[in-house]
Amino acid sequence: MSEWLALTIAMASVCAVVLTIAVLNHRRVGEDDDPSETPDVIEYMTMMIGVVYAIVLGLAIAGVWEGRSAAQESVRLEAQALHEVRERSSVYPAEVRDRIRADVDAYVSYVVDDEWRAMSDTGGLTDRGAELLGRIRADVTEYVPANDHEAQAYQPLVDQVAAADDARGSRGSSAGSTMPGVVWFGLIIGALVTVGMIFTLQIRRTFRELLLAGLFSVLIAFLLFLIWDFDQPFGRGISATTGPFLDLFPHASG
């Protein structure tokens, strides 16, 4: 089942539950009941709870979006650093240059084809990826420059390997969920309270009131799904992509 189909089913279910409760609750209200008699304090508290929960939802969405953006940026930095290593190795002898480029290509292909799926499944990096990056580091650091031109290129290459390693670490730290469980508890309880408060306003079975109640519950469900989808930058539908690697290394299969 796709995530968007699950979202559709979830929103439809929430809307159906809210409307069913509204209809059943209306049957319990006597004909002489006057909705205008709702105490002002209840209307005020309903409004304040909605405002507070809207702020919390906004902060949660901003937080997971920032985490997703940081994850994508770490991918871009890693790909760019490896691209620099591949290109700057051209000053080295053919044997050394070809070995560095072959190891860079092997690492990129492994990340795109295998490690990406592993991050989605396990929420972490793999030992094989670290081993392949270690080969690139060894290729660069163990070579002794033979002339001044090679010596000038040596340190920038070492720095780029270090930058790739640092970006890889950032990618690994972003692979899991970014929202703590206690935050999810607050979001879900807040959604139940916020949706539940609308029943204190004595909703009638008019089309307008039922429509607004249904749309409100669907909106809450969609926003919670959006937070959930962004929560794991490498594991769900709207996730970080391998685009930077494929742009700089078009031969990688993906």
C-alpha cells in the first residue's frame, strides 16, 4: 500500500468518525436546546486550544522540514567533495589517478544502489560504505608526491576526503527519525483534544457545520501525515534523494 493511499484512507476514516460522532451527538440534544447559549468561556478556550495547537504543528513541520533539508545538503556536500577528489587526482600519475577514480566510482555506486536502501531499512550507515571510503582515503594519503605540482594538489585532496567523510557522518545521523516519541505523543493527544473541542460548540446536522467539522479533521490528519513523512529524511515518500550523486556521477546506476 502506497503512503498516499494510506493517507487518503486515514483522512477519510478520521472524517467519517468525526461526522458520525457529530450526528450521534446531535440526536442526544433536545429540540429546545439553543446553540447560542454556549458559554463564552468555552468558545474562548476552544479558540485558544486551536491557536496553541496550530503553533505546535507549525513548529513541528518547520523542524522536520529543516531536518530533511539538512539531510539533502549533507548528500550534496558529500557528492561534491568526492567529485573534487576524482577531478583533482588528474595531476597524479595514471596508475594512481585511475585507482583513485575507480575507488570513488565504486563508493558512489555502492551508496546509490545499496547503502541508500540500507538507510531506509535500518536508519543507519553500513560498514561496507565505510570500508570503501577508507580505500579512497588510503589512495590519497598514502601516495607520496613526486614533484611540486603534485605536492600542491596533495593537501586539497586530503581535505576533500575529510569533507566527504564529515558529510557522510552527517548523512548517517540524519538517517533515522528526527522527532522524539514524546513529541509525537503531544501531537496526537493535541489533535484529539483540538478535534474533540469542536463538539463543545453544539454542532448541528446542517451541511455547512458538518462540512467544516469534516474539513477541519481532515486538515489535522494531513498535517500529522506531513510531519510523519518528513520525519525520516531517507526513508519515506518525500525524502532526500540521490540527485547530487547522479548529477556529478552520471555513470552511477541509481
